[in-house]
Amino acid sequence: MTKLTLGTHPFLLGFDELERLVERTAKASADGYPPYNIEQTSEASFRITLAVAGFAEGDLSLTLENNQLTVRGRQGEAGRERVFLHRGIAARQFQRSFVLADSVEVGEASLENGLLHIDLVRREPDATVQTIRINRSSTS
């Protein structure tokens, strides 16, 4: 008996990318920095909040590519001449990625009190019905 995987099931045509997506997400870094929350703000909207204390707006970048939202943080080199007796506040660079469904769009992002808020909105799928015309084959 052959075991069918998600991408090879005969009723799920074109979903082979989903299996790769699950594998890519599972391999994502388990690093807990920076900490984040994901909350549902309404029936069709979400908010990702990352704790980015010490990062200025210019130290952060957000990109969306192939339904993957990536947040990067890199602090500038200013203050390198400082000597710390104790350094408990993390100042390392980070990259945090979130995979979004096709129906989810990135709204706006804001930085407030050391928290980066990213609003996401789920748009309604197109509910139109399409009729496919059957062409006659021309066999001679």
C-alpha cells in the first residue's frame, strides 16, 4: 500500500507547494527573540506585535515576498565606544518570518513604546461561479 502525502493526493491538485510550506515553517528558527504576540482583532483581521525595545524605526525593515512577511532588525553602530559593566538588554540583530495565506493582506505597521504592531486583514474570497465551455475535439 502506497502512502499518499498531502501534495500527491489525487483530489488536491496544485497543493504540492503547501507541503513545502509546512516543511519550511517547521524548519524556521526556534529562537525566541524577539518575543511576539498574534491576536485576532476582529472576524477578518489580526495583529502581530513584536517587542523591539531599543530599536528605532530606521533599524527595522518589513518585507513581503511570496506570502512570507519578514521582519528584520539591526541596530546601528552608534555607541560602540560605550563600556558596559552589565548588559542585560539585547541589542542583537534578528529576523522573524510569518507565512501568510493568499487571502491575508498586510495593512499598516506602527512602532509605539518599543512594540512593533503589524495589522493584517483577511479579504473575502471571490465568490463568483465560472462556467467552463467544452470545446469539440476535431478528430479526423
